[in-house]
Amino acid sequence: MLLEALREQVLRANQEIARRGLAPHTFGNVSGIDRSGSRPLVVIKPSGVDYAALTLADLVVTDLEGHIVEGALRPSSDLDTHTLLYREFPQIGGIVHTHSEYATAWAQSGRAIPCLGTTHADYFHGPVPVTEPLTAEEVAEAYVRHTGAVIVRRFRTGGLDPIAVPGVLVAGHAPFAWGKTASEAVEHADVLEYIARLAFHSVLLGAREAGIPAYVAEHHYQRKHGPKATYGQR
């Protein structure tokens, strides 16, 4: 069996998004990538398989072009989005796609999640961005691949760092999140849902979408992620 250690990480990560309520039914998937060999290989959840029934052998291994290297089941229908993000964002090692309730509500509204408080600023360096809607031509030509393309375009045109902003809302669709590993990607997906929920309630209570002062947000982000970070243990 290829990439057994990575398979175990990806299996646990897929089970975890179900356990945390981020992926009702089978509305979600996690992948991880191994870049250590002569060619990068991706391990991803198979399409439509219930998380509780998922096994190591069910996971599908593909190359970065989406060709199946090992596995008897069809890979996730979102495979082309994952592989495109791995090609364009070489810093990341795991990707999570969910349809978690509040983050999906912001995506369906076509609205970025503003940084309204320090909880958000601890994890995202600025608002959680939202993509442009896909065009009719993009949907007809290659919907899943163009889903990845609109994400990349949003980051390129906005000058965003995918490590500092570890997630995005696809307009009219749902969130994607990522990290250096599959397990870190799950953490970011969970945090994204939490701050989406906080932002929803804060806006209902009258919070200004301008959010907290930029210097407060910057202090909190750098405290956790900057070169002189003081959060956590050395």
C-alpha cells in the first residue's frame, strides 16, 4: 500500500471533519500530499463514501494531474480543485473542503468575513476572502478545475499569502481551508467555521464591518505567527 502514513493522516482528518460537524452527510473531503518522491502524490477521500465506513484501503492516490496511481474507488469529485491548489500553492500540505453551516452561509451570500475581533485575527491575517462567481463558460468547460482557478486568482490579485490566509470562501458554494498538513487543514477549517459563526452573530448585533482597528488585528496575528511570537511554548 502506497503512502501508508499519509493515508492514516488523511483518514483521521476525514473522520475528524465529520466528528466536528463540519461535513454533514458526505458534504466534504480532505486530502494530503507527499512531495518527497520523484513526483508528488495526493491521497484523497473517495467520492460519496460515508466517513464512518471509510478505511485506509478506500483512499485514492493520484498524481498532480489527477491520474489514479492506486485505488479501486473514484476519487472525490473535488479532486481537480485540490490538485490545482497543490500545484499553485506549494507551501501547503493538506486541503479540507466542507459545507459547514456558517462559512457556507457567508459563501452563499458572496461576502468576505470581516475581521471583527481578535479570535479571527489570531488565525487569519485579514478578512477571509471570497472569490468571484464562476462564469457560465468556466462551469461548462471544467467546473471543478475552475473552482481552484478562481481561488488562485483571488489570492494572486489580492496579493494574499496562503499561509497567512489559510482558507477561502468560494462564492455561492462553500469554504476551502488548508495547512501544512491534513490535520492542520482540519484545524483551520474548524476555526473558519467558528469565526464565521461569531461574525454572523456580531453583524446581527450591529458590529461595524470595518472591524477592529488594524493595529489590534496585526498585534494579535503577529503575537501568534510572527518572528517574535509569544503564544504557546517554544
